[in-house]
Amino acid sequence: MTRPENRRALRHAWDVLVVLVRRDQASRYRRTAMGVLWAVASPLLFLLVLYLVFGYILVSQIQHFASYLFIGLVAWTWLQDTVIESAASIVSNPSLVNQPHFPIAVLPVATTTLNLINFIFALPVVVVVLAIEGIVPGPTVVALPLVMVCQFVLVLALAYIVAAVNVVFRDAQHMIPVLLQLVFFASGIFFDLADLPEGVRQILLLNPAVHLLDAYRAILLRGTWPDWTALALVLATSGALLALALRNFRAASLHFLEEI
């Protein structure tokens, strides 16, 4: 059974998480005319640019390309925004880190959760884009939360890694967007991996984002079940990475105050 002090610590961590998510959600769109709609507007604008480029200039042969592209962009935005924001989650909150008994490990969780909420806000727009192209999600949509769980574990693991690294190596927050841009172009967001040479395709399949994007598209676009074997492998790998990242984060957190 869970000890009373552990239950109190978990309850405290949960309360802090709720407060942080509410605070960050309110502050992110404060004094903006569109408010939370920016969570949807940003990937929509990116969709427009890429659709014009690959739909009309460099003509893509992918069927239902707008839906294919938008699903990838929405899922990628969750990962990208979380990793970039998590890099600064410790160094930008010295007053919180300085508080006795503050659960520092909650900060990356709050960032991951906040961007999960933005992802959920964007899902109805995904459905609209699908409908415009004549697609109605089928019964396989019930598997969507499972894919979201897999992505949450992966994104949280990355959040812990970059949060800890950036405390001691501040150049990381400038390098991370560049690295993410490289991964973006290797994740099959605007192209089909099946069109690539086998050797290149096998290398890109090492990227867990590729399997997550394919799972979302299988459910929403193709109306089929995702590749359960690939998802299980992504979840197992992400879970192991999360355990290692959290362990390293907790060890590093003992020296956060000295560094910031």
C-alpha cells in the first residue's frame, strides 16, 4: 500500500500540476485577440504554406494530401512545442525551484500536459479538414487515446532530458529548435516513406515520431487499426527512456539552484 506521506506528496504534486497548467494556459494567450484559437491557427497557417508548396508547386501524389499533412502537423506541434518550452522550464522558474518542497519534476509534466490540451483543441479542426476531403473517421477512432498515451510518454521523456541539460548547458535552448527542424524533415510529415529507397526508409523508421504519425493517419485518415507492434515498441522504448530521464532529472535537480 502507498504510505500516507507518499500519498500526500502525490496529491501535492497533482495540485501543483493543475495550478501550473491553468496558469500557463491563461498566460500564454493573455492580451491576444484570438486567445486559445492560436493553438489551432498556428498549424493551420503552416498547413496552408506547405499545402501550397507541395500541393501545387512540388505536386504531391499522396491522396487526401491536406488531411495527411494536417494530421502530421498537429501531432508534430505537440512534440515540438513541448521540447522547446521544456528546455526553459527550469531556468525560467527560479522562484519556484527555490521553494522548499516544491515538486520540480512537475514542471516538464505541466508543459507536456499544456501542449496535449492544445493538441486536443486542434482535433475538431482535423475532423473538419477530413470532412472537406470527404473522409469520416470510423470505429478505429477509439484507439486514438492509446496513440496519445504513447506520444505523451515519449514527449515527457524528451522534456525531462532537455530541461535538465539546459540548466548546465544554456546553448541547448538554441540548438534544440535546429535539431527539431532536422527531425521534422525526417518524420514523413509531408511525404510518404513508402516512396523512398528501402535503405533510407529503414533508417527513418528508427524515428519513433514516424510510427506515431502513421498511427494517427491509420486511425483518422485510412480508417484502419494502427500497427500495434510498432506502437508497443514505441511505448516500451519511450517508457524506458522516461525512467532513465526522470532518474537523471531528479539527480540533476539537487544542483539546479547552484546553476540558475
